[in-house]
Amino acid sequence: MSVRSAGASRTELIADAALALLAERGMRGLTHRAVDEAAGLPQGSTSNHARTRLALLEAAVRRQAEREAVILTPTEMPDPTHGRAALTGALALALHRYLTGDSRELLVSRYELALEATRRPELRAYYDAAGRQFREPLEALLRAAGSTAPERHTLSLVAWCDGLMFSCVAGSFHATVPTEEELRAGLDELLRGMLEG
């Protein structure tokens, strides 16, 4: 495996290589030496940027959040006044992007990091902070769309999305990628129950 991103900084290159290794080999396959090799860098380069395993994991979590942020950019988020259909469409688009192409690998690395964060309290803080960048805008959108319980509805919506992604990437539906239309239909059912129930 070789990870080379045109225009990426060395820090981004190292973090991208770490994410690719996590997806391909799991947590045990993530070493400083393996990252150097995957990134095409001289031995010791990763250690110069991230001296400890924890520092390497923190860099991976930060990069994970950066890369996930472009799957649904702020400019693509709907205006809450445009109603449930706009929110459903934006979320279906984001889910479909996650489930196709290179984003599937990004989901696997996310699951590896999430599990590791359950065992490392010092990593948990980084992981939780990265998660808030998605949860808080979603909660604001649900509130603006008329949710009477935006915190609870956000949890339900995130759980539904996470469950669907896990099932389609690592679970029993791994060979099936729902179409954007199918995702929109499922999300519409869920949001209709939250916002009109």
C-alpha cells in the first residue's frame, strides 16, 4: 500500500497513511514504521511528527474528522426553512457518499478509532470533540425544522445513520449499497415520525 496525496502536507500524508492502515490492517497494523512505508517517507519520519502511538492516533482522529467534513460540506446543508425534504435529501446524499468509493475505507478506520477510544480515555476526548462538529449542526437543523426534542431526535437520527453505515460496510448487508433514493425513503420515514409525530 502506498498513500500519496497531491498537495498534502507531510502531517496530512502521515495521518492519511495511518487511516489507510487502520482500514486495511486494523489497530495492530498501525505502527510508525508501517506509516512511513505506506506514506513513502524515510524511516523515522512518522516518529518525528508523532512521537508516541497516542500522538499518532490523535493525528488520525483529527484527520478523520477533516476528511469526513467534506463528505457533506456546510454549503450543502439545507436551509431549515426548506422543510423535511431538503434535510432528507442532504442526509441521503451524505450517507450515499459514505457508502461508495473511498469513503467506505474511511468508515472502517472510524470504527477502529471508535473502539480504541473506548479503551483510551486520553483518545476519547479527541474522538468526542471530532464527533461534536457533526452532532451540533445536526441538532440545530432538527430544532429549526420543528423538532420538539432536538437532542433526543439527534441521537436517534445519528444512531440510525451509524447503524445503517455499519451494516452496509462491515455488517450483514456489506455487499449491498442502498441507492440514494432508498436512503432518502428511509430517512423520510424516520424524520416524518420525529417532526410530525
